[in-house]
Amino acid sequence: MNIGDVAERSGVPAKTIRYYEDIGLVKPTRGRNGYREFEERELHRLAFIGRARSLGFTIEDCRDLLALYDDESRASAEVKRVAEQNLQEIDAKISGLKAMRDTLRYLVEQCSGDHRPDCPILKSLSNGPAHNL
Amino acid sequence: MNIGDVAERSGVPAKTIRYYEDIGLVKPTRGRNGYREFEERELHRLAFIGRARSLGFTIEDCRDLLALYDDESRASAEVKRVAEQNLQEIDAKISGLKAMRDTLRYLVEQCSGDHRPDCPILKSLSNGPAHNL
DNA sequence: CTTGACCTTCCAGTCACTGGAAGCTCCATT
DNA sequence: AATGGAGCTTCCAGTGACTGGAAGGTCAAG
């Protein structure tokens, strides 16, 4: 399989696959023409990485997960630990974003949004921290 | 005022202030010794940028907002537009993160987390897209 | 034999900083 | 007056995870 096919079937862009090879996440063989050759196993790994990334795992997490995946004798506790840590980080991000959103929404609601120059959004940014609103 | 004082009073690290000067967000004057000299106005702008950044505005947003801020004849509608767009982006991010979190939480709950190699998290990453769970 | 799609490498850019090295300046203490 | 340390300067490089583009080799169809 060439990189284009793998890209299409795994949903990971060709450019990104080359990058993943650079950083050692996948190791396709090479044909006589210099083209990368992918087996099912590599396709599988790429799809795995794609799904893990879409769940918010970092590249390093992926590396760990793939190593665990390759390790027949791994303990599921180890995998769970990685996932749980990720879960906490996601929760923290959501909380932060929610706080931002609430502040912004309040400001947007306050703003008349017309042709007049008077704007509570700028006023707030100018006068004090968001949490004072 | 030297950069250290401004950093402390604005809450923006000195390193970051230099970066902001590089990209033209602030324009401190220079003393005979080559040190940057900050007036109240610059301090004010830096605090403004810091608050806007903490609300999730990008640097380019900040540039726009500062221009609007400087423009006595701006319409608040313009400011509101920038803020509303930001609000939508934040909402989208929150939704995405929530979906990720729900999937992950389910997986973590399913995982026994013990010494056995059988792990539903890896199984799921391996077998199909997260939204199929 | 040509065209065009697909592949290769390499370099640079993204975003918003952050770290570090080398060297200058200022102020207080000895 | 010398010294020491904090604070300032510039410049270079790295972060994460790609992404874009140029220059050039390869392959399959017509």
C-alpha cells in the first residue's frame, strides 16, 4: 500500500503520516522506487493513533499506548492510568473554557452592538480582570 | 518604568512583553542605556492584552481590539462581532472536549485497571472510531 | 511519448511563547 | 574604587503537531 491509500483508509493525511515516521511512530518499509510501503499492521497503527489523537491523547501518550498495545504482558492498570490522567486534563480544559465563555457571554449581552462607540467589552478589558465582572 | 516593573504590574512576563514588542503590539521607547521605557499607557495596553488573552482572544484578535480601542469613532458592533465569533469558537471547543470526555470516561469505567492484560480502552482504540462506543 | 497524478526530500512557517547563552548596566555594599 | 548580583539587552533555538510549498523522481493511462 502506498501512502495515499493509507492516508485515505486511516483518515490520517499523508503529510502527517510522514511526520509520524519522522518521529518514529510508524516504520513503513521502502520499495525499490523509494516509496513507502505500508502493511495492514501499519495501517492499523495509524488508525489507532488517529483515534487516540481525536480523543485528546498527545503524541507521547500515543507512543506509550502503542508500546502498551504491543506488550502482550501489559497490565490494563497502566493503560487506565494514562487514560485517567487525560480525562482530568480534559475536565480542567472544559472548566477553563466554561469560565471564559460565561464571562464573554455576559460581555456580549451587555454590548449594544450598534454604531455608537460606547462598548462594555472594551471597557471591561480596559478596567479590570475578567473575574471582577 | 523598566520591563520588570511592567511585567509585575501587568502580569505579563518580561519575555512575553519583548515578544509583543517584536510583533508590534506595544512600542516602548528606549532610554540612553538601551533599556525599554514603559509609560502608563503601555502598561495599560499590556494589561488589556493579558486579559483579552485570558479570555481566549488570539493575538490577532488583540490587535483588532486594540485598534478598535484606539479608534474613538469605532462602533461597538464591531467589537461585539469579534467577541461573538470568539464565543462561538469557545462553545465549539467545549462541545468537542465534552464528547471526548464522555467517551474516555466510559472507557475508563469499563477498564478493570488491574494486572490483567485485557483492556477495553486499547480494544476500543484498536477496533473502531470513538463515536461508535 | 506525453501528461498528470502520485511519490520523494527538504526547508520554512504556524501559534504564542519560553529557555538559555553571552554580554552590558545599575545599584548597593565593602 | 572595586565587587557582586540583579536586571537588562540581543540572538538563537525549541516547543507541539503539524502544514505548505518547491524541486524533482516515478508510474500508469492514453
